[in-house]
Amino acid sequence: MGVKLGSIVMVLMVFFIAKISFETAMAEKAPEHVNERSPASIDQSYNDHMNRH
């Protein structure tokens, strides 16, 4: 009985790991580098200066 119970536990663990792996693979990937801040004023001034010429 111990061997059968161990086998059932192993099969359940494998299904659980496969389920998590599948959900992780199907999840939408978030962008790695998300810049949430607005550009600093010196950055904007530099961009304006570079776009004038």
C-alpha cells in the first residue's frame, strides 16, 4: 500500500508542477523595463534642444 500511495503522491505532484508551468507559460509577459516616471525637465530640455537643430 505504501508504494501505491507514494506513486499517487508523485503523480499528483507532477500534475501540480505541470499545471503551474503551463499557467506561467500562458501568462502575459510584462515588459521588463517599465519606466513609470515622467521625463525629468532636464531630459525634456535636452530633447527639445536636440530637435531644434
